[in-house]
Amino acid sequence: MFPVYDDNQSSSKPIVTWVLIVINVLVFVNEVTMPEGALNSFLDVWGTVPSKLTHSPGTGEYLTLFTSMFLHGGWSHLIGNMWFLHIFGDNVEDRMGHFKYLLFYLICGIAASLAQVYSDINTTIPGIGASGAISGVLGAYVILFPGARVRTYIGTYTSIWVPAVFFIVIWFVMQFLPALASLNLEGAKTGGVAFWAHVGGFIAGVVLVKLFASGSRESQATLRHF
């Protein structure tokens, strides 16, 4: 399943969401201009490396919990993350307000990185990507807008409306099961995907959303026809 758009119209401009997308794109453009050796060194310095963070970490290692969420490993990684942020971020930002939304996003991203770190404290592979923070946005969305719907591709040419709750719960299950397998099965392969970051970010979003969301602003759901 891949989301196309939702039927939940925001009442304000998602300025923070747009800025986050632009920053992520600009950082990635910088990445692709680097030679392979320089890029690997760059990701090793600014990505979150669990073994560094859990064995006598310095200030730089803690800083990577923040910097890693603006790095990506390829065009598909970047585009997929930014598309999810574009679809779900505007409504969450609308309900929280710009500043609280930004703070919420960053906290979820840090929580996601920590979840991934403690799932395998000895690995030297850098963790990168905005998906942990965006998972927190999904967690907030499912709590704040349970009645929303998402237009979703279920095949190459077929798209249907599905409840946002259904879409996001299915997405979460698809993250949680391989994350669980990576703990229970020695050497389990996750294809380079930081599933525990997704799980940790989502749970952080669900737990924290009520602290950041305003109860006074109601969503304005309108059906968009294309």
C-alpha cells in the first residue's frame, strides 16, 4: 500500500513541514555530490552509530541523535519519507501549531534513534533517515484524526479510499513484526531498514501527542475529488 493523499484539509499553511522537507532535500543533494569515500566518512560522523553512543560517548555522538534524522541513503529513501511527511505532517502541524509541532517532530526522531540504538548496541552501522520522526507524526495522526481517510494504491494502477486508522495500523504491524524478528532470530535480516526506529518513533508519537496537540482546533475534513 502506498498513500496518495488524504481527505483531511488543513486550516493553516504547514510551514514547518515544508521547511523540514526542504532541509532534507538540500542535505541529500549535498550527499550525492560527495565521492563515495567522503560520503561514507560523512555518514559515519553524522549518522547515529550505536557502538559509539553506548561505549564512552562524547558530545558529538549525542549530537548525532539529531543530525541523523536529516540524512538519507538514497533517492527512494528520501522521496518515500518526504512523501509521507507531506501527506500526514500538515494536519498534525495544524493541530499542534508550528513550534510545538517542530519540537514534537524532533523529540520523536530522537526517541526513534534511541530505540534503534538499544536494539543492537554493538553495531557499527550508522543509523540515518527521517523515518523515525515521521513515524511519530503517523502516531499523532492516528490519534488526532481517526475519522480521516487516505487514498491508497493497492496495486500498480488501482487506488482506493481506506480509513487512516487502518492504513497506519497496517503500516505499524509491517514495522513491528520484522523488528521483533530482528531480536528473536540471531542474524535476522532487515534489509538495512531500521525497523526499531520506526516502532520507537511511532510509540513516542502516540504517547506524546496529547501533550503537544491543542484541543481547541478541530480538523476540517473535506473530500478532494481527482
